[in-house]
Amino acid sequence: MLLDSGSSLSLAFALRIGVAALALLTARRTLVCRLVAFIGSAAASLVTATTAAAMLQSGVSRHGELLLHRASQFSITYSIDGLSAWFLIVLSTLAIPIAIFSIGYFGHGHFDRRSGFVGAIFNVLIGAVELVFVAGDAMTFLFAWELMTLTAAVLVATQHEEQESRRAAYLYLVMSHVGTGCLIAGFLVLASAAGSLSFPALLAGNLAPGVERDAVFLLFFVGFGIKAGIIPLHVWLPEAHPAAPTSISALMSGVLLKAGIYGITRVCAFGLGVPRLSWGVIVLFVGGLSAVLGVLYALMQHDLKRLLAYHSVENIGIILLGLGAGMIALAYGRSELAWIGVAASLYHVLNHAVFKGLLFLGAGDVVMATGTRQIEQFGGLLRRMPWTGLFFLVGAMAISGLPPLNGFASEWLTFQAFLFGFRGSAEPVVHLLFSIGGALLALTTALAAACFVKAFGITFLALPRSDAAAGAHEAPRVMLIPQAMLATLCLLLGLFPGVVLRVLDRVLTSLPGVQQPAAVAWDGLGMASGGGVFDRIVPFVFAIALACGVAVLGALAARGGLARRVPTWGCGGELSARTEYTATAFSKPVMMIFRAVYRPTRQVESLAEVSPYFPQKVHYHAEIEPTFERYVYGPLLRAVLRGAKSLKVVQAGSLHAYLAYVIALVVWLMLLVWWRS
């Protein structure tokens, strides 16, 4: 690089500030505004990615100051090590395609007149996330964290005329600030022990003794877990992602959730000393719960963006399964197993960003073409939107963990962490936890495949179920090119896992207590865990075999000897959209199997004029119980409101009473200082 890390980061941030200002100045010329805002954002992300790649190549961490106010001695510091660089690469990998997609997307309908505002806030949001990943002290981190939260909430409320958007933004703000409060409390405890706010001092490990250390872990895990969307702290996520514009939904799912994962990895796993066994068990349990419940709730959704939002919860759970396995290994001193678990977790961080970004962008095409998010109103879109359908299919296969795409590679490595740990440990607790973790991951993968059979089949196949679907047309090229980029990445990251693992090895060398397994071996085409005879896999070979099979089938079909075309048999009746399989019907068997989880209610109403045996219409409505909202957040909200109401007594409206409060506080602080001295 021609510039050092500090200069490159300063250039990227300066570029974002300048681009945001230009976007506001050119707001009246909407096309020019979008080109300036989003091409400038892509250029800044490219600078950031280059900086991160240079750091990983050199293997030397960089530290410094981005801004220093000499009078107050306030400074914004940065620190780029392997972990920071990896998350910067994940951010840039998704931010660049989303920026290109947004040029076309925000020119559609009512978004067009808000191009200047959205373009400026978009750049501030990306810059805030970058600063979160490179922050060198607690003050810089919390400043960037809060800026990220506020700008994301503003973008969620882009369509603020709609009550759904306002409610989603408000819920996101409330939950995020609860998390920020936990983070502030955790940093204050560490700062009181370290005497400094810099991360090298705060995260040196073992600053807090005994129970206090466990309390600090819980504070950080809850604070970062809210941002990551783990269950049961996820309630904001399925509201905010559907309400936000599609490109913002893709960014929130692919990157903003990973800010929570970054914090859990940086602080909870490697910043508080060697993790306790109980910490790894908590992370593994929450990961398994989030993965299974996330995909189960996704199966019941018929809003396409809400379905994808719940799959974000599922994939955050998969990431935590790998990280939990790594933390348990660290607690037992198994550094090689920790390498596999943490590598699987970080690999899935990248893979989820790529395929979930692809799926959200495809969903944006569909919503823009049809004007609705309801899957039951789609159908037959593959003929009308063939490129969107193809890219969505690639994303659906990747998120389902099918080879040779990228979702398979990281999930296979997570399975290997459980199998390798189970085989190589004599601890009964590890045997139990790792076998349960592997079973939950297998169940999650199978249910995810079923869910995307529904999502793709009901949306793109069969006949249109509405006039909007029948009149849909393909998205413009500027919105298809980013999807092609992400679809290509899904394939490349799955075909060449060895290349990714080489990069990850440079990331993991910067983390304490993690060591590359001695028996592990990989090249650019394959990967191995080193745990046994059947521990090696080469997805490229599978891809070649699959391509040959498809070629043979294509040749046979072209000659006409494979099958003959006949009309679909409809039992003597005429086939129409009313005779198609619906999303509700597809999901019903799963709902009945897991009815103890869903606690479903349904209403069936038959409308008949002559006889109830010959109804003219049948209305069927089924819904699942909002368990966490009803039994956790509902009572909690009522308790908070009661407490707030009881505190109204201190607001007497009397100046004398308020002065008495101040005097009492000053006296109490003086006594506290005297007692501690």
C-alpha cells in the first residue's frame, strides 16, 4: 500500500464525510445524488478492504490516532489486528454490492425524492460500522456503536409515514439502548480495575476476579447479544428488517448483526481471560436455541422479508454454535479444537453476509416488481424474472448448506468441530454438549432446506397468484449485477475453502490460546479437520461431478429421448392458481409436528347458501403464539410502566423539592468519598 493503515482509514472516513455532504447538496438532482452517494460509498469500502487485506498480508497489527483534540485530550483511536481486518473485509464484501444495488433501488417510487437523505445516512452508517471494528478504546467504540445504532434506526424509519416503520425503528432503538447500557456498565467495571480505557488494558484478561468476572461476561454477552439478535433478545429483528428498505435490510442482516458477533468474539471469548466452561455452555446453548427456533419461526412466515429476518436469527445461532465449541475447547486447554470451532464461526460470518445479502437483494427485486411482500401473492415469477430467480435459487441453496456452495463449507467445518471434539475428549460433559450441538445443527440445516423449498417454489414456480405477479418484469441491470457478484462469491467461497482457511489462519494467530491443529491439511481446493480418516473434503471435485451429471442430462433432454411433454393431469378439472400448493399448506405439517413450540390457533369458516356440505367459500386462518412477546416482554413492559408510574411522585413540580434532591445527592457523594478514603 502507498499509505499506512492510519492514513488509509482517515482517507476512507474523509471520503465518506465528503460523499455524504455532496449527497445532501445534490439532493434535488436525484440520479446525480444517488451516483455520488453510492459510488462514493463503494470507493470508500474498497479503500477499507485494501487496508484490511494489507494488514492480514503483513501480519502486523496497527495502532494509532485518527483524531486528537489537544485541548480536551479527547481522541479517536484505531487498532487493526487480524480479527478487525476480517470483519472489515466482511463489511466491504457486502457493502460494495449493496451500494451498487441502491443506485437503482432508491430510484424507484417514493424512495427517489429521499435519495439525498438516504445516501448521506447510508455513508455515515457504513463509516460507523467500520469504526466499531477498528476502535482502539472504549470511548471510541461506544461513540461508533451509538452512531451505528442511531443511523440504522433512521434508515429503518425511511418510510416514516407508515406506522409499521415507526414502530420497528422505536423498538430497535429501545432494545439497542438496553444493550448499550449493558456495554457501558461492563466497560466501567473493567476500566475501574485497569485504570485505562484503551482496549489493550481493558481486554488484557482476568481484570475482574471471581463472580465479578462472570457478571462482566453476562453484561457484555447481553449487550452484544441484543445487537446480534440472539433468542430471546431478538424481538426487534423481525420487525426492523421487513420495515427497512431492502438494501438496508441486507446491510443490517449481513453486517450490523455481525457487530454483535464481533463484540462477543473480541470481549467475551478472548478479552476476559481464558473462558470458563460455563461461558462456553451458555454460548452453545443460546446458539442452538437461536438456530432451531429461528428456522422454525421462519417456516411459519409468509412475508418474504420477515422469513429472511428469522433466518438471520438462525444463522447467528450457527455462528454461536461454532464459537461456543471453541470457547469450551479453550476452557479445557484444547487449542487445536478451539482453532476449528472459531474458524468455523468466522467462516460462517462471511458466508452468511454473502448469501443473506444475495437473498435480501433478490427479495427486493420481487417486492419492487409486485408491490407486496406476501409469498401467497407471488407465483410464476421465474418466467418473468429469470435472472432474479436464478440468483435467489443460488442463495437459497447456499443458506440450505448444499454443496458446492459456501454455506456447506462453513457448516461442514462446524460439524467437524463437534465431531473432532467428541472423538478427542474424555470429558462426559463435552460428549453430551457436542453431541447435542451437532444434532441441533443437523436439524437446523434440514429445516432450512425445507423452508427455502417453500420460499423459492411458492414465489417463482407454478402460476401467478395475483395480477401483480402476472404483470411483474425483470429488475434493471444495475440491480442484477450486484446479485451476480454475490452469487459468484457464494460459488467461489464454497469451491475454494482452503484459500479462506489460509486467510483465517492469519486471523486466528492474533487470538490468544488458539493453535492450528498439527494434523490439519488443506490446499486451495479442499479442507480437513485432522480428526480422522473421513475428515477431508474437496468441494471442487463434487462440483465437477455435478456439472458432468447436468451436462449428460442436458444432452439427453436435447435429443428428446429423456422425457416427453404432456399437459399436467388435473383430475379432470382445469388447473389454475386456485389449485396450487400454498405456503400455508406447505408449512402446516411442520406446524403440527412442532405444535408444542408454536402453540398454534386456527379458524375455519365455511360459507354455504344451500348446504354446509357444499360450501362456496372456506376461510382458513392459522397463527402461532408470540411466545416471547406474550410471556417475557409483555409482563416486563407492564412492570416497567408500573414502576415509572410510581416514580411520578418525585416529580412534585416544586423547586424546593428539586433543590432538596440535589443537596441530598451532594451529601451522599461526600459521604461516599469520605468512606472510601
